[in-house]
Amino acid sequence: MSAQPPVRKPRVDAERNRLKLLATAKAVFASKGMDVGLEEIAREAGFGIGTLYRHFSTREALIVQVYRNEADQLAAAAERLAIEQPPVAALRAWMLLFVEYFATKQIIAGALATMVSGRELYATSGGQITKSMTLLTDRAVARGEIRLTVEPLDLLRAVAGVANGGAGSDWEAHARAMVDILIAGLRVPGGDVPTSG
Amino acid sequence: MSAQPPVRKPRVDAERNRLKLLATAKAVFASKGMDVGLEEIAREAGFGIGTLYRHFSTREALIVQVYRNEADQLAAAAERLAIEQPPVAALRAWMLLFVEYFATKQIIAGALATMVSGRELYATSGGQITKSMTLLTDRAVARGEIRLTVEPLDLLRAVAGVANGGAGSDWEAHARAMVDILIAGLRVPGGDVPTSG
DNA sequence: TTTAAATGCGGAGGGTTCCTCCGTTTTCAA
DNA sequence: TTGAAAACGGAGGAACCCTCCGCATTTAAA
């Protein structure tokens, strides 16, 4: 039964090159924008375009991997906030953190927005973010502090819409303000936060 | 001084072809999605690609013209609603209408979203929409029924974010729900709608 | 009606990108 | 050491957007 596939140790050069490509891609995306040609990234890393494509079968695959760390960090923050803060505060804090990612790493804005949108290819990273939002909203709903008439992710989509579209210089402030508008809009009419914690 | 440019009557065939291209583009965009090649549109209309480009100097220019009608209709609706309905109700109704445009003509979602986002090229159509939103929100703010901490357009950006990103089948319902979340979030804390309206 | 100028038309092809394919080179394990 | 498995490089296929310019059609004047 067991075909005993001759497991070869993965070649060290390949992994080293993969990491080099990843790092270079991140740097180049940051300095030249998200729409640079992949050939430029490959050249900058010192490889041929073929090598890049063997490691990352498509442009989107590369982007996903480059920003997986960011998604991981957001997910970790969600779990921490869920433990450390009361439900609505945690939700709000995390959404503001999401905005901050748009702000400090403007470059990845497109990538984050796509993760939040319906594209299939971002399923992995997007799944992280979906999970985070669900975790945070579920708590608040369970305590009766908010009522949810949309999917948890829709809240991020709204924020991302503001952050993406804002040509004005104040888009970050507006995105933050949008978080509070959303939170206010979700609060159940009569429900004050129970001070008993 | 006056060079007296010999004004020639514009050729009728050119205008006829322009309209034909516009109609064909609308149909093809609707049936095959917004990312069809322009060559296919030209062929379907019975022209060469060169003709299409003479009339619409760029892909975006074509899209803008195709959906200018839609933007005009939305603008007209805004003025009507502003007259016929109380401020917040008018604002809500118009935003729901905006969602409806996403729903019935899903295809143009991308175009509408782009108008609402910061792209320069959509300035004309986008300007219409900005004006509509400002008209509607200003009234409600003036009456003290809502407080605005974001640009009027940011509300649409939020809705568009939901409508665009929603892969699920219920995205329209969610976008509508988002409108109400936003309205609720904008309402000034103690302020009930004056029934005397 | 004829004629010349102005305008419109068609589609080959230039320039970019994304991605594939396969001969060559490097690494790993026996 | 050596042979096979895995990785590399880059030419080039495919799909687009858009430009260019010789040819066809329309307009206005003779």
C-alpha cells in the first residue's frame, strides 16, 4: 500500500531563493507600487522570471505570500484583544488596527482590500481575517451589545471602501470615523454596556 | 484676426457610429462582464478597433460615457427625493437606490464603484454623485438630524465596499442593511426625528 | 454635377504584461 | 563519483491597450 515516496530533502537553494524573492517582492512593491512587472522583481532578486513563477504560480499567489505576515499579525491581535478587552471595545480596536494597516503600509492597501473582497485566491489570508472578525463580533452579539444584520466581514468591506476610495488627504481620519459610525449603527437601541463586565 | 474656422457640419455617419458603439458596449459589458476586450466590442458593432478608439480615446472614457446615463438618473432622483421627502428619509432612499443600481445592473458595479473612488477620469460622473450626496446630507445636517464625521461620499464608498466585495448571494440584502447601519450610526445621540417635519 | 478638402474608417503592429515551456545547470543521495 | 531529480533562465505565446497612416466617404464649393 504505502508507496513510500522517496522523500527527498527539499533543496536548500530553492528555499533560500524563495525567501529572497519574497523579500525582494515586498521591497519592490513598497518602493514602486503594487503594479510593478514581475520581471522587475525577479531581476532585482537576481533570478530569471521562470524561477519566480515556479515558486509563485501566479501574481496573486506572490502577493498573498508577501502579505501573509500582515494577515497573521492581524489575526493574532484579534485573539489578544478578544481576551483583554470587553467585546465592543475589542471589535472597535481591531477595526482601527485594520485601518492602521492601510495607513502605515499604504502600499498593501490593495492587497488587504482584495483579501476582504470575494476573490477566491485570497481564501487563506482572507480566511484569517474572516475568522478574526467573526470571533470579535460573535462575542459582542452574544452579550447583546450589538445586533448584526450583515456579515462580519461586511463591516471591514465598508471600512476598506472608505480607505480605498478616499483620494483626499484625510482618508485615514475618515476611515477611523467610519469605524465609529459603524459601531454606533450596530448598537442595540436601548442597550447600554453593562458595567458589571 | 478672426481666423473664421470654416465650420463644417459634423458628419452624420460618425455620430451614428458613436451611438452604435455606445449601445453595443453597454450590451457587451452586460453580457460578458466589464473586462471584455475592446476589440470584441468593436467587432460586435461592426467596426474596426481604430474607429472605437477615435470616438473613445481610452477604455475608461468609453465606460464613463456608457454609464453616464445611469449617473444622470441617480442625480435626478436625488433632487426629486430632496424635495419630496424629509431629510433622513430622502438620504436613506437615495442610498438604497444606489444599491439597487448595483443589484439590477450588477455589471456596472465596477464602474459605479470607480466613480465613487478617487480616479480622476470619472470626475464628471463622479461629480454628479458627489453633488447628490452633498445635497442630501447637507439638509439632514442642517436640521440637526445627523452628524457627519466623514465626507458624504464616504458613505457611498462604504456601501460600495459591501456591494463589491460580497461574494455571497445575499450581498444586496447586506448592502441594504449597511445603509441602515450607517444611517443609525449618523443619528445624533439624543435627537429623535421631529414628527412635525 | 463635378471636385477637392476634410473627416472618418480599418486593421496591422508597437509596446506591455502575465505566464508557459524546455534545454541547461545545480544539488542530493547512493 | 555519478546519475537522476529538482531548479534555473529566458525566449516566446497569448491577450490587451492603444497608435498610425493609407484608403474610403462625406461635405461644401465651383
